[in-house]
Amino acid sequence: MSSSQSPVKPRLAPSERLQNVPPYTLAKVFQNRDEKMRQGVDVIDLGVGNPDIRPPQIALDALQAALVDPKVQNHRYPSFNGLPEFRSAVAGWYGKRFGVGIDSEKEAIALVGSKEGIAKFFLAHLNPGDTILLCTPCYPAYLGVAALAQVRLIEVPLLAQNDFRPDLGAISEADARAAKVIFLNYPNNPTGGTETPEVYDEVLAFARKYDLFEVSDIAYCDLPLDPSYRARSFLQHDRDKERSIEFHSFSKSYSMQGWRLGFAAGNPEVIGNLARIKSNMDFGVFMAIQRAGLAVLNGPQDYCADAAKLYRARGEAFLNALAPLGVPCKLPRATLYLWLPIPQGFANSLDFTADLLDKTGVVVSPGSGFGNAGEGYVRIALCADEARCREAGERIVKAGYTW
């Protein structure tokens, strides 16, 4: 090679699994939002489920105490499966909240947020080409991780006419027999749909019939917008943890999303597999944050009820402002979201979100980002104060949309 020639750099191409992942649906929405803000537009961001309220004071106090206590070695590497005290708090919470017994040694694990645990569940238990049943619309992380894991995805639509509950009878015999896992999320993100005991009984019977494992995600279980509703755990039905695991997060009920803390409970073999894969990929959750989390779990739960009341007031303010348009949308029984059909004249939800931002400065999430069954809707995240939620509705009315 002559001195004038530059060495050829080896081409490092993205892996097949990464190429399998489609572009994040919300990325373009957020780019447009940021551009509007740079232009000086007064943007009301209802696009991301990113709570704007402070975490419980008990969490802040416990974290501060853990950080300054010289007797506690919080800054060393944490254990892979979590502090014994944290796992004991998880078990205690399950007992108090659901009447479910959890062996804290074998049936619980601390997570860097439930999203991490969900991803590692896929890596630990599913091979490329395996079939899964995923109830959609759903938390977008499931769709992305399914693509990374290169699994065959069968979407089970959650439809308004079924109160956003799965129609298991619509799943073909071939798909049911091919599948290894079925995924549920109640209260549901993004629809706000809720479970019933009968739904969980039906899913468990279906899982036993087709030898499926069930994954339950209860991230919104303590945000009831309807005071008469009290969410259930799937483990109340599969009490022997025969074929289920359940993920929970501090992000929504306790507004601790930036802390990255969650947990899973359930089948001891699956929990062990999560610990095994975590031991090769990370060191677990910062111990001071775990100590804050266990203080929250062991403490009074009135924070969740207060947060739910706040989200209810915001949702009512938004919907009352929209009332002149006769929008076919009502306050759900739980979560911090509204699931709004798109107005007439739009081919898809992405087109409507772009037009809405351009005309009103209001950011919402296109339903297509939550799975095929989400098309035709947008998700409203009630993560701005009541006055701003009301103003967002008023801007939509002034824009002249029709339903």
C-alpha cells in the first residue's frame, strides 16, 4: 500500500437482529415536537407516559438516608437478584396487596425497571423463530424486543367492542399450539382496559390447554381512575406459579420512572433464569435505590390513591373540554392514559398526530406504535397539569376536527 492510500476500514454492519427492528414510531413525532419548540411554539406534550409529579416523600427520605449512611456499603456492586430486604419487601407487598404468597429467595427478583426484565425474559427463554401470543395494543417495548429476539409474533387484538379484553377463541388452533408464551398487560397501556377474574381464569385454562407460559405486566395496578376498581394479579389465579411470571415497576404508581426500579415475581425456574442472564449482563440495581424502593413497598400506599385522583381530574378536564365535539372517548377505569379514536378525514394515526401538532401544538402518540390493533387511535398521556390538559382539549376543539 502506498503512503498516499488510506487503510480501508472494516465495515461493521448491524446485526440481523438489529436490522429486524423497525424504526421507533414515536421518533418522528418527537423530532417534530422538538422542531416546534425551537420555533417558539407553546407545545403541550401529552405524548409520553412520563409522570410529572414528585415521588413519595418516603422514597426521597430513604434514598437520602442510604446515600449518607457510612455504615451501609451502598456503592459497591449490588447482587444480581436484588437485596434480600428488597425481595422480602416484594413478598410482603404481594401478601398485603393480593393475598399471594411469594418465596422471596426463589420467586422474586429486582430489576432495572420492568423493561429490562421483559427484554431479558425474551433472551433467556425464546429462540429465533419461536412463536408468541401478544395482546395488542401494548407497551411498545414488547414489539421492539420481539423483533430483536427474532420471534414469530401473533398479535391478539384487544378491541373496544370486547372492552379491550382478549378473544382467545379467535386464535387459530395452529397458532395456539405453536406458541410458547402469551403476554398480558392489565390495566392496559395504552387502552386503559381492565381485567376481570373471569378473564384471568380463561387465560390460565387456555395456557394449560396449549402448554403456554403466561407473562403478566401490572405496571398500572395501583392507578385506578374508577375508585370502585381494584386491579388483580395473575398470581391470584396461578397461585402455585405453575406457568406464570409477573412484572411490576415503580415508574407509574410511584412516579419513580427515572430511578429505574422494578421487580418480577413468579415461577422459580424462570426467576432463576433471569438471575442467570443478569449475572452475565449487569450487576443489578444500585442498592440505595433498592432501599428507597423497599421503604415505599413497606410503607403506606396512600400516594398511589392520591396520584390516581390527580390523573382522574386531568382526564376529566381534557374530556370536558372536548365535549362540544362529541368525541367517542370516556375515562378508563385505570392507568394515566386516554385512548382517543382519530377524527374523520385521516388515513392513519400518524397523519393525525402530525396534523394535530402542526395546528394546535399538542403532542400525542399514534396508536400504530402500540401494535396493529392500535391503528385508528391516539394515546393521550395525562402527564401535564390539569389546566394544560384542559387547554389541550380546547385547542383541539378550536382546530375544527370532527368525529
